[in-house]
Amino acid sequence: MTKVLAIESSCDETACAIVDDARVLSSVVRSQIDIHARFGGVVPELASRHHLGAITPVIRAALQDAGLTLRELDALAVTEGPGLVGALLVGVQAARGLALATGLPLFGVHHLEGHLFSAVLDGASASLPPHVALLVSGGHTELVEVRGLGRYRLLGATRDDAAGEAFDKGAKLLGLGYPGGPVIDRLAAQGNPKAHAFPRSMIDREGFEFSFSGLKTALLVHVQQRGQPMTHAELADVCASFQAAIVDVLVHKARRAVRACGLDRLHVVGGVAANRGLREAAIEAGVADGFTTIVPAMRYTGDNAAMIAAAAAARLHAGCTPSVEVHTSQAIDEERQRIP
Ligand code: KG4
Ligand code: ZN
């Protein structure tokens, strides 16, 4: 029984959660999407300022929802990176303040390690490694072999845009607003994924790297040739075809990674793991190839603090030394040095 309170503020969500190992006692997420939507993407300076305003009420709400006081906790955790530096610092300084006041140990957690732990929350998976993780978010697209806590082998990543970024940029081109993933997901459900043959970049290439910038260009050319405005049905077909191109490549490489590593489990995590087309295709691939696909509950796919708290609880159990080091771009396979 290890109660950990964690703070996450790496991008545009101010979040605080309390978990008891992998059981979520409270999870509060205050999103800034409405603030950034009118700019078509996250504005770092605005993100920092809004984290400052939200951080204390969000921490208070997480304690209240869990019915706990700071005295009843065993440890604290905070996302230390990667992310926007000004945004990270708000969460880190708040966490340091709590650590100073309470004397509790404070664990810095790698944001992507947090996403890996989203799959264990509320019993979605016992998540005993080893497994392959397909980590798909707004800033990252990676295939990782998870061998144990802090033992992450990066199999391949995107050379250019992340999958979530491809959704966001695609939606922008189609005039659908920000963030693009959820809108495209919704429209795709009403369209024909075979209506347009968008490119599946690098699908037949050896290795586990991805590239999505060519797909974005193909969509741009399509929009220019077709001209706006499209009917609702046309738009749905374009979204379904665009989404299928992204999902096909992700699932194709993920199932190859599971086979290459000789493993029997795939975890799909990160904001894009909310995509219904991706969830279905990854589960179907597992049924066809004989591996188990685990997807987190929808509420834990996007950025949240429960996943950060669960990662810290695992570190506490493993006897790791608590420390925080803010960084903006450290890769996940460098996240091993503090494991005893
Ligand atoms: O993990 P996340 O919340 O933040 C980062 O760490 O980046 O991921 C955000 C990304 C955005 O690009 C958003 O468009 C995408 O996840 N996303 C989706 C869906 N919901 C969110 N992409 C596809 N389909 C969705 N349903
Ligand atoms: Zn994230």
C-alpha cells in the first residue's frame, strides 16, 4: 500500500492525482485546450501562465477527491521532462514546495515512462514486463521494448512528425480546428477508409522508424486539387482514409516489433491511443498473430498525473533514489541510471 501524489504539467494539461500503487484514488486534469485552440497549437508562454493559476486548485481537488491529507501520503512525484521548460518548472516547483513542507521523498518521472504506466492503472493490465509498447502522442511516436522498470530499449521512432502531430496538422489543413485527433477520429467513423489511397510511408522498410510528413503533404495536395468546401460525406471519406494511413503503418510496425522481440504482449499508450481505429486495429492484429493487446482506459490515454504517480510507486518499491532533474528532450532509453 503505497500512496503517491503526482503532478503533471509538461504541456497543456495541469494535472494532479493520487494512486495507491496502481489503484487511482483521484485524478484531476485541467486542460488548456480552449486557450490554445484559437492559436492552432500550444503557445508555451500561455501554457506556463495557466499552469501557475491552476496548480494549487488542482492539487487541492486531488486531495479532496481522494479524501486524504498530505500527512497520509508515502511519496510525491512530478513529471521532470521531456516537455515545455516553463510548463515543467511550474509543476516541479510546486512539488518541491510540497516535499519541503512534508519531508516526503520526491520522485522525478520521465513523461514517457508515465505513459508506459498508464496501461497498469485501475487493473487494465498486470503489466509485468516484458512487452512492446507503441507510444503515440502529440510529440512522440516510438516503439519500445519494455524489459523491466527503467529498462527500455528504443526500437524505433519517427524521423519527422509524431502521429498525434500528423492528426493535428491534417485537421488544420482540413479546417477542423485543434486538437485534430479527436475530430478526425469522429469523422472517420462515418467515412470510407478506402476512398483515397494516401501513402503508407516506410511501411515496407526494415526497422521500426516512422515518417508522417509525406502523408501531410499528400493531404495538402489532395485538398488543393479538390478545393474547399467539401461536403460532409467527402470530408468523412478523407478523414477515414487519412486515419487509415496512419493506423496501418503504426499497427504494421508494432506487430512486427512484437514478433521480432519474441514477445506476446503489445501496449498501446499515449494521446493517440484514444483513437478508435487504432485501438480496434491493434486488438485485431493481436488476435490474428496470437499476442495480447492492452490499451489504457480512455481517461488515461492523454496526459494525466495518475500515470506519473504509478511510475513513481513502482520506483519506490524498487528502492530507487528519489531525485528530480528537469530536462526537455531526454530519450526514454536514457531513463535507467537511477535503478538500483
Ligand atoms: O499524450 P498527449 O495527451 O500529449 C502529449 O504528450 O503529446 O497526446 C496529445 C495528442 C494530440 O496530438 C491529439 O490530437 C492526439 O493526442 N489525440 C488523438 C485522439 N485524441 C487525442 N489522436 C487520434 N485520435 C484521437 N481520438
Ligand atoms: Zn503525453
